[in-house]
Amino acid sequence: MRRHQRADEGYDPREQALDSNLSNLIKRNNELETLMGKLIQTCQHVEVNASRQEGKLLEECDLLIDIIQQRRQIINSKIKEGKTQRLRKLAQQITNCQQCIERSSALITQADQTLKETDPARFLQTAKTINERVSMATASTQVLIPEISLTDTFDNFALDFTREKKLLESLDYLTAPTAPSIREELCTASYDTITVHWTSDDEFTVVSYELQYAIFTGQANIASLCNSLDSWMIVPNIKQNHYTVHGLQSGTKYIFVVKAINQAGTRSSEPGTLKTNSE
């Protein structure tokens, strides 16, 4: 773009070079302004998304705290209930022992007095009855003793939250999985099927995979396919790292893309091309 041309002089090549460089600079400046606008917009998106994630973090942490508090109340109630049951049972056993001791003490006193009786006739009169009562009292205490448990002291329970603590310590935000890789050397084909194999570095964070495929008609076809979802056949919700596609045309090359999906987003593999066998 020429800015001006003096009437008394021819068009100077230096002016032409300056004019060209100036046009390029203006064009580049416009591109930078457009890029800067996109960067500013990206910053705004970062602010909005970060604020949303901070709010979500507080919400999720509050839910975890609520769950922990609920579990604490439930476990504490179980401890109190277990304590009450054991103390009630022990208190009843203490009462039973006390009653037995009181009855036995009275019986011991009577038996001792009987043994001190000097009159044979009177001794024979009371000894038989006292002896029967002593035998019955001894038997009743033998029945009572096995019911008494001295080992159930509430020491055979444990509160071990080691696993839960490790899980809490490993809490972190989730990112979209890394893009899977199609392993063409592991893939197999027949005249109407292709079994696609892939690997993922984030296998444990992947919820599912999605396999997309279409007929491959040339390298230029890849870009147009990637920009048009209508051209793809889609197999969703795959839980393994391989899948067999049926009903394909024999002797035909297909293009495949694998998506790894989790709650944070998706990432797609590089396209891979595989061919069915000829009949």
C-alpha cells in the first residue's frame, strides 16, 4: 500500500519497501491485538472457572465434614450403647453376687451355730435341713459363676481410620485424563472386523472410553473428519482398553480415534488407520 508519490519523482523502491513493511507491521499489530483480546478473554474464563471450582471445593469439603460428623455420632452412639449394655449386665451380676453372698453369709452363720450345738437331739433335728440348704446354696453359686464374664471389658474393639486418613490425604482436584495412544501393532483385523487396542497413562482416573471411526479416504480426509462429528460412527461407554468393531467393509481402510473420559473432561488420541482384510 503506497502512502503517497511525489509528482516530480518516480516511485522509489525504498518507499515501496517501507510501504510493504509498514503494511506487514500493521497486519501483525492487528493480529497481536486480536490475540491480546483472546488472552484477556481467557483470563476472564480462568477467573470464572477458578471461582466456580473454589465454590465447589468448599461444597465438597462441607459434605465430607458432614459425613464425618454423622459417622462420629453413629459410632459414638454404638460405643455408648455397648457401654450401657455391659455395665447393666455387670451391675446385675454384681447384684446377684451380693444377694448370694448375703444369703450364704446368713446360712454360714446358721450352720456354724448348728455345728456348735452340744445337744445331740437338737443337732440332728436341724443339721439335715441346714445341710440341704448349704448344698443348694453351693449349687446355686456354681450355676451363677459361669454366667459371669470378666473378659468382656470393651477392649476388643478398635478405631482404626488409617485407610480413611490416607484417602483424605490423597484428596486432590481431578484433571482430564491424558490422551490415550492407539497401539496399531496390537490391533487385529478380519474381512469385516477390526479389534482396536490402546493404552492410557491415566488408566485409574478414566471412567470410560469412546471409540470413533470412519472410512479413511486419504490424508486430507482427516482434517475434514475431525471437524465433522456427523461423519463418525461412535461407540460410547467402553470400560476396557480394546474394542472389536463389527460389520465393516472388506479390504477397506478406516480411521480410528479413542477418547478417554472422566468427570473433568475428555482427551482424544491421535488418529490411527487400520484396514480390514480382503475376502
